[in-house]
Amino acid sequence: MATITTGKNAFLHGRWSIEESMKLYGVADWGKGYVGVNALGNVTITPGKESQRSIDLFEVIEGLRERGIHTPVLLRFNDILSHRLREIRKAFDDTMGEQGYVGGYSCVYPIKVNQQRHICEQMAAECVALNFGLEAGSKPELLAVLGLSATAGGPGVNGMPIICNGFKDAEFIETVMLATKLGRNIIPVVEKWTELELVVKYAKQYGVRPRIGIRVKLSSKGAGRWEGSAGVRSKFGLFVSEVLSAVDYLKRHEMLDCLNLLHCHVGSQLYDIRVLKNAINELTHIYCELHRLGAGLTMLDIGGGMGVDYDGSQSAWSSSINYSVQEYAADVVYRVKSVCDDARVPHPQIITESGRAMVAYSSVLVVDVLGTSSFASDPDMARIQGDMKSEAERGGEVPQPVLDLLDTYQSLTDRNLVEAYHDSTQARDEAMSLFSLGYMSLAMRAAAERLFWAIGHKLLEKASRRGELPDEFENLPETLSDIYFCNFSLFQSMPDSWAIDQLFPICPIHRLAEEPARRGILCDITCDSDGKIDHFVDKRIDKKTLELHEVRDLPGEGAGVEPYYLGVFLLGAYQEILGDLHNLLGDTHAVHLSIDEQGQWQIDEVIEGDTVEEVLRYVQYDIDDMKRAMRLDIEAACRQGRLTVAEGKSLLKFYDDGLEGYTYLEA
């Protein structure tokens, strides 16, 4: 038996409550104190985890609408970013104090995680205050980081560590050497042997003593989707034998004291802390041996890997983690300290590159629901009876499968649920076969479909009263789920959901005092069948539908639907920069929010989303040529009488306005 986790069994324990909504969507589990629900049933963001200072998301979206900023919109919370960095800083400071660790700690932010300028500028400013740093993994990122470190301001800016990972050419290395001469605390990490030769060459050419790092390939394996980042088959780094050759090479060039950093990377989103412990143990032993050989090592960079608990289960699987920030810090510091103390080697400065853990919580995407498609629970008996009568009047017979489905619907009880399911499935399949062979009319096929859907809904309703679903039809909720059409592009705003089946928490941002009586999947507005979300966060099961509220129609024919908003959370890491232009749907609006001294939310920055013209130019369209061609075509149509002059003027205006407008649908 499968447990039913939807709002349909709310009547078993009384009236639906906000607390039940929070439990249903797991808000407290994955929200980690940043996300909650207020007394109005609206989702709130609490940037500093202080309950009296929170932001009502529904109120924000309504306020943005009044300002002409429409969904989809990405909300960035500067205060969450700041709080998250300080939380990581405090976890390591507390642990080092408790364990007597004296080497120090610094977290560097790999800008590949989210390269948006406003994020990186805030990160650079925070790094100065917290003794954190930045990481670049390519030539464009290097140039960006050098600019950011120059403009961050404040005392000690030149002491901000800048780690350079990734493959490097001569121009890259030469730039790093010149930046070293400028005074930057910049550390090129050698990924392959030729890079070491270039570092030595340009260091001598410019007369600098650079701080050099080496990435080593460990025998310890990673875990999760990026486990290939570690181990001897990893893309980056030197084998231990090559590291020893590098020591000899630097010694010959009288630069062994410049080897200051040893680096490894176990993988992104490490879900099992045991994998990290093994890797750090191996890395620290290598560190101590190199220190004994005379290397000037002072820093141990354990790379990224600190994960995010996307589903709130605190478990060892790909969308979760089985540790907290405090546990991560405690295990890292303990392992490094133990090995170094045993080898009588000074404690190194520990460096982590925990970009995902730093920024994931700071961004929320809010989308609006455009409409729904559902399988009717009412079979419309009057119409079915009418169609059966018409069938008889034409001299035909009502097909037996339709009669069987009608009988099953009318005789369904709590005692024959499984039997009714099997009977209805068989009758439905027989009806489809008869239609394909030409022995059933379209009206009778429609009757069979409506009866089958109605039986399915009736089965679910009766099973809900028991609180469990028989195994024989545990897939029925998925089969009969609604489709909610949402105004966004999965490929632009949630590419990891499509590419690697990453789960992100999703829930309505309002109406949480109401029971969510529908089940559905989410589809975007791209013309791609992959543009859908049909797996959702749950701590216990592979959840293929999401509990949602009925979307209400506005009064008046063609008036559309009442606004219904969904929030997608923990999107701050990777999603924006990985997004593509599928169907030429560009970046969404992005709004930076914070809380003022009075506890009110305020807009700090609005970055307008891409216009149609901008995305067309990106794929090499000449907008002026397009406008000219459209104008000539309209003029020809007016001359031929296919359009009036007024109609042509209106069409041209729509065309021009469309080019200047948002790539997404606007109310």
C-alpha cells in the first residue's frame, strides 16, 4: 500500500491549516529558517532567520505588478547572501576555537556558480569584510575577478585571496604574474605540467615570486552526479608522481618556497560527509609529506562540495545532504588538525570553494499560472445518455466497453476498488482498440474516456478516506494529474531540472490557508515536450505530482484566470548562468530586495529581463532589416486591399512594441 500525501485526506484530521501546508510542502525542512508562511497563508522570506523581520512574497509580487514588473521574475535577497556567508564564517571560527586550530580559514567564491554582476559585486564586498576570496576558472572570469577585487574597496583589499583554477594558456599565466606584481594575492593552481613551466617562465621574466598552487588527483572517489571530479580519472590535476616531479622542478629553479597551496576537488553537491572525510585525510597526508620535502605550503584548498539540502530530508542522496554547515566545518577542521598534529606540521590555512552553499538560498523564481488542463471527474451523464440514444437511433449498438465502464462507475464501492480499477482499465483498452479498427464512433470513444477518468477520480477519493493507495493503482494520481501551464522557460530559469533531473522546492506563494485539492505537473511555455516538471521534492517517495489549488476563472468570458503564483526556491547556484535561449525566451526580470530599518521590504535594484529585440540580436538578426521588410509587406497588403491603412498601422505598432517587449507572456 502507498500512503497518500496530498491534501485530499485533510478531512481525516479536521480543517485544513497553514501548518499542514508547511508540512505538505516541507517548507521548514528545505527552507532552513529562511522560508516560512505567515498568518495570511503567504510564503515569507526571513533573510536573517529572525521571525519578526520577514518579507511577504505575495505582497512583493503584487507591489511589483503595480510598478509594471510582471512575472516571471527572479527575486534576489541580498540579506540572505550576507547571512549565509556569515553563517559559514561562524561555523569555522567556532570549530577552530573549540579544537584549538590556529591555521585560519577562508572561503572563496567561484564566480562560475553565478556570474551576474550584482551578485559578484556584493560577494567581493562581503569577502573583504570576512577575509574570504574569489575564484576564477577561465580567462574571462580572471579579468572579471581582477576588476572586482580592484573595486571592492576597504582596507586589505590586496590581501583578498584569488584562486585561479581551470586550464590556462600563456596569456592567462602572464596576466596572473603581472597581477602579482600589482599586489594582488593571486594564486594560479597548476592543473597540468605545461602550466607549471609557464608560471616559472613568466615569474622570472617579470621578476616576481608568485604564490603557486598545485591540484592533485586523489585516489579517493567522489560521490553524486559529479563524482568524476575526483579520483585518478578526474579531468584536472596532477598525479602524485607528477607532483613530486613538480617539487624537483621548482627546487631546480629555486622556487620551491613559492609552492604555497595544495588543492583537490571532490565534487559539487557532496551528499555524504564520509566521502569528504576520506578525501581530506588523503589530501592532508600529501600536504604533510610535501611540507617535509621543503615546499613552502601554508594553504590547503579542499575545493567545493558543501551541498544544499534541496529536499529537506537530510539524507545521503543527490538532492540532499546528510550534514549541516556546522558538521561540515567540524569534520574538515578535525581531519586536517589530526593529520597535521600527528606529523608535527603547522596547521595550514583551510580554503573551501563552497559556491553552491553560499548563494543557492538567495534567489527565488516566481511564476504565474496561465491556465490548466485536467481530466474531468464528472462524466457528464446527461451527455453520455444522449450520445447513447443517438447511437441507437442511427441503427447502431452501444459498444460493450462503454456499457462496462458505465456499469463500473455506477457500482463502484469501498469494497471493490481494485476490481473496479482492473475492469475499467480493460474496458478502456478495448474501447481504444475498437475505435482504431473503425468499430466505434467518436462520440462513443469520448464517452469511454470520460467514464474512465471519472472512475479514476472516484477511486482516488475513496482510497483517500483510508489514507492509503492500493499498489495496483499507485500510478493513478500521476495518470489523472492536471497540467498547470506556467509562464516561464525551464531551459532558461531551471536548466538543471531538465539536464540532470535536479529537484528544486516548489510551492504556491499564497493561498496556503486553503487545502490544495488538485494534483498536477508544471509545463512551461516553450514548444518542447521536455519543458515540464514532473518530479517534486518529498522526503519519502519519488513524487511525480504536486499538490496545487484550483485555478479560478475571472468573471466574464475570455477574462482569463485569477492570479495564482508558484515559487521555485534555492535557484541561486548555477541556474541563471546555465540558462539558454530555447524558443528565444531570455532572462527574466531580476529584483534585489532587502529589509529596511523599519522591517519593511524595499527594492534595491531592478534588472529588466531581455527584450525580444535583444535576444534576436544575440542570434544575429538585423532588427532594422526586419522592420523594413515588415513595413514593405504591410504597404503591399494595403495596396492590394487585404489590410486597411488603420489595420496596417496597428499591425506595425504591435510588431514594433513586441520587439521592445518582454520575451515572456504579459498580462
